[in-house]
Amino acid sequence: VPKAHRPQDALTSLSVEWLRILENEIRDTLHSEVSLLSEVPNYLLKLGGKRIRPALTFMLAQLCNQNTLTDDLLNIANGIELIHMATLLHDGIIDEAATRRGKESALSKFGLSYTLLAGNFLFVRAFGRCARLPSFIIKSTEKVCVLLTEGEIIEDEGIYRCEHALNIATRKTGALFGLAALAGIFVPTQDESLSQLGYSFGNDLGVAFQISDDILDVTSTEKELGKTPGTDIKERKPSLVNSLWYESKSQLARKILNSSDVITTLEISEALAEIENSGVIETTRNVGIEYVEKAKSTLNEICMQLNEDFDPNIRQKIELLTDYALDRLS
Ligand code: IPE
Ligand code: IPE
Ligand code: MG
Ligand code: MG
């Protein structure tokens, strides 16, 4: 297994116990008297997923000397993973994805209506959990969910520019990573400005993570990715790869991304070959690395503001997670 697909290396060093408790908590939250409504999200839950966002929340809380898993921490970690799962279901409808997490997608297994309703159900359950927290977290959650939705919408504008792609990544992925880190800091410290620094750290890490996802879409196999590669080309997504490819003045990029004809399998493989043999991946990777560097320097700033009152071992674990983002970029 290539290193890019072994997040566990970075995550298992975390308090596995907390993630195990969270897992049970999520399962309880998915309960509904109408069994089909639980079945769809339970299907997605059982397929795995990395649980990176709650892991981020837990690690930052631990960095701020939170040694016990309180209700607040558990509720917000739960809420954030539920929001993530809801967006995966809704995103799967928008992208018409056939696979997710290595298996048939909820969309192809249960159909559009149930996938949509299950996504709504997850959002409602998530807000129910988040609403138990202080208003600073509730307001941040609302902002982030609006950003997520905006991100999905502006993806459809047919614009292929680096700046636009980064704006999308910031909204659809950076925001929720930001919230995860913000909450991890706010629960133990109640410090809004330190939590905002956490948001900035998580946001940049999330953008790097989305950039690596964009790269993996063109460089990986179906087996490695757990979803169909080449989808971003086929769907004319303004991923950072596609945007930089377009900005590289490639004729093929113009032909494929500007038209509205169905893209043939041959065109996809031509596009993949051209992208792989051009400097586009390299440039994309470098942008991702800049985001990881920025995240690292913000983490440093957070540690400084904690006045040495933090466990260096926890800091190291968080750095493992940022290295994981880098790994995915290499
Ligand atoms: C997938 O997120 C969507 C992106 C932001 C690229 P993850 O890669 O965190 O998905 P799971 O939860 O591990 O499946
Ligand atoms: C990121 O969108 C996922 C969400 C924020 C919901 P993508 O469409 O790029 O993610 P994948 O490729 O489906 O995982
Ligand atoms: Mg999408
Ligand atoms: Mg998608």
C-alpha cells in the first residue's frame, strides 16, 4: 500500500480509545425508528473512512491539556464527523459517484431520494449535537456549513483558475477542518482568539488535503483511491489540477473543459497522460506544500501562545498529521 493511503500511521498514535468511544456515539446518533433512514448512513459509516476531522479535534484538545473525553468534546467531534458524512452523501449525488470508500456509493446502492434524505438526517443530527455546545461553537458551525454549501455551488461555474480552485478548496474542505481544530481548542480553553488560530491551522491543512485529493484523482488507481480516478476530468471539476492544467494553456484542456459534450474514455486517458507528463502535477504539489508549511507555522504560533504549557508529545502527533498531508502530496 502506498504511503499516501496509510493515514493510520499518523492516526493510531492518537488516543485510540477516544476514537473508539466516538465510533459508538456516532452509531447511536444514527438511530431512527424508520430503519431505512439509519441504514444508509450506517452503510457509509461501516465502510470506514479516516476520521481525520474528529482526530484533529481530539489532538488539539489534548494539546491544550484536555485529558478526559468530556461530553462537549464528544458531541462536537460527533457533530463534525456527521456533517462530513452528510456532505459525502450529498456530494456523491452532485458528482454522481459510483463508488466511495472502496465500495458501491450510497447513491448507487440506495438511490437518489434515500441518499438525499439520509444526508439531511445527518445534518439535523449533527446540529442537535453541536447545539449542546457554547454559542461560539454553534455560530462557527453555522458559518462553516454555509461555506461548505457555497463551495459545492461555486464548483459549477465553469471557471478554471488557480485562485478559484483554492477558494473552492477553502470552502468545501478547509472550513470543516478549521472547525475541527477550532473546537478542539475552544472546549478546553474557551479562548476565542486562540481558537481562531486553530481554525486557520485546520483550514490550511484541509486545503492541502483537498489539493492532495485532486492530485490523487489523476495519479492513483481505483483500488488505491476507493473511488473512480479521472472523475475530476470527466465531470469537468475546477480541481486545482484541472485549473492549473487549463492555465498552462494546453489545447487539450481548452477543448475538453470548455465543451459540453460527453468526454470519451479516450479523451480522459489522453488528458491523464498529458497532465502526468507536464509540470502541472509538480506545480499543484508545490501549492499544497505551501499550505502545509503555513499550517505548521500556525501550529508553532499556537504552541507559543500556550506558553510552553503543552505536552510536546501531543504536538508531535499533530505534526504527524501534517506530515501525512505532505505524504499524500509526494
Ligand atoms: C473526502 O474526505 C472528501 C475530501 C475532502 C477530499 P476524507 O478523505 O476525509 O474521507 P473519508 O472520511 O476518509 O472517507
Ligand atoms: C470534497 O469534494 C468533498 C466534500 C467536501 C463533500 P470532492 O468531490 O472533491 O471529493 P471526492 O473526490 O468526492 O472525495
Ligand atoms: Mg464534489
Ligand atoms: Mg466527489
